[in-house]
Amino acid sequence: MQNRAPDYKSMNRLDSDLFIRSKRQARYTIVSLSGVIMFGTIGYMVVEDYTFTQAIFMTIITIATVGFGYIRDLSTEGMWFSVVLIVSSIGIFAYAISSLTKYIVNGVLTQQIKLKNMKKRIDKQKGHIIVVGYGRNGSQAIKDLREHNIETIIIDKNPDIIEKVSTTPDQLYIEGDATNDEILYLARIHYAKALITALPNDADNLFVVLTARDMNNDLKIISRASNFTTIKKLRSAGATNVIMPDKIGGQHMAKLVAQPDVVEFMEYILLSSNNDVHLEEVSCEDLATCFSNKSISELGIRNISGANIIGLKKSDGSYVFNPGADTILSQKDQVFVLGSPDQIRKLKQIIAEGN
């Protein structure tokens, strides 16, 4: 797996148009003011034979119109030069004051500080989820992941969407094109747990999947698809799972007609944010040595923790539904557990510590 530090020069891509405009205005203001001060300083040194310090002083009080007295009486040429300096500088000086006021009033400085702090937070992320595209599907994915306290980073190239996302407390985001390697590097794709690409265009999703898979071969990639013909291409490109929202929506509506209570019960378990019951996937990778290659009944999980093992995924990828008490667990298995948060916590402790 490749591993490369982010190119911090490309961090500028995180800046919004507001930041870019402000930086340009600041540069223009500094260059313009410097030019006027240089012009005035050289002019007074030549016309009035002032020293360098005296010339700078006269230039500043003239363009600022503060009303201080002259160092000495000006000659006729000096008076005309002062008139030219005032006329040529008054617009630039007013623009500088306006730009500074706008910079403070619009909160650009505050936003830049916020953005820098966010960049620091992004640089510390590990095991997070990257969500590409904050449309209907992407925003719902973010909502559900946040309810499970899973750290997420949103990537979207639409400035209006990014502005909306920025109002969400503690939400990490990057403004940019996820098909660009540098943007994915900034999102720390090498340390991410999974990537969800929910862009409306299948071709864009395909390109994101190709790019992400090339950068992290171990990454779990979930992709949205609109057409059946795209599913095979997305899987070939490296997508772990491909979701068709329209198909799932139709199936869901049919199930609500045929088995309404079953669907509502599963939604209660899987989709609600209640703390009464959870259905979780627990890895047996950390299975205590004393429990290795023992049956579920020998582990006594139900009696000790109160949680129920309702399913099992074997190392060969096969599934076992409602495994019997004599089912042997190995460290390569994944168990699906139903129970309260406390019960599942006890089960994990049993698996890891053997007590």
C-alpha cells in the first residue's frame, strides 16, 4: 500500500472563494500602498531634498491626511507634488481601509483560523470514513454515521454545499474533486477505514473508486450506482459493495406491503438511534486463547453477557444464520450480536479477555 505525506501546498484547495478573494485583495492592497509610499518617498527626496526618514514621514502623513504640520515649508514644486500624491493615493488608501474592514466584518479571519484548526484535526484522523458527495445519499450516510459517533470527512467540490456543511459543528470537510489524488491524500485515505462515494454520476463514482483503490488496497469502498450496467464495472474497479438507491427503495416499499411488521422491527434495530438495542458485528480476531476453537455453548456468552449471537460470517465468506450452541468459533470469524450496549460491551470483553 502506498503511503505518502500530504502535499501541504495543495491545502490551498481547501480555501473557499471568499478566502481566495480576500488574499488577492490583501496582496493588491499591500502592493498598491507600497508603490504609493515608494513614489512619495522618492518624490520628496528629489523635490524637497528631504532625508529618507523625513520623506517617508511626509508621505505617510500626506496620504493619511492626518493634518500634522510640515517638516518645513514646501516649495511650489513640493506643493504640486503633494497634490498629485494625495489625488493618486486617496482611492488606494480608502480601498485598503475598506478591505481591512470587510476582512474583519465578514469573519474571514475567524473562518481561516477555523479552517486551519480543521486541517490539524484531519491530519490526526485514523479509522475514519470518507464520504464523497454530500447529496441526498451522502448526507443521509453522514447523519447515520454521526449518530454512531463515527468520525467522517466530507469531500465535495460544490462551494455552496461546502458552505452548508461548514455550519455543522465538528464536521470535517474538504472542498475539492475526489478524483484528484491530492484531495484523497488530504483526507488521509491511507488511514481511513472506508470510503463512500455517493456522486450522482456513475462515471464520477467509477473514477473515484479506481483512484481510491489504487491508493489503498485494503480500503472498504461503498459506491452508489444508478444503472445496472455500471455495477459490474464498479466492482471490477475495486468497489467492495455497490448500492442502487432506487432498487433498494423499491424493495423496501414492497417489503412494507408484504411484511410490514418485520421491516419496521428491523428498522427499529438498525436505523433508530435508540440505546435499548443494537445489532453489531464483532470480530473474533482478538479471541482469547482459552476460547479458541470452542463452541458457543462452551463460551457461555448468552448466560454471561446477555447478548445473543444471531449470525456468523465464516473465514470463507459463508454465512451461518442462527448458529447452534455447538458451533465452533475461530479467530477468523465475525459474529453478529443482538443486545443492549452494555451487553455487547460485556461480550467483547469476554471474547478478548476470556472472562
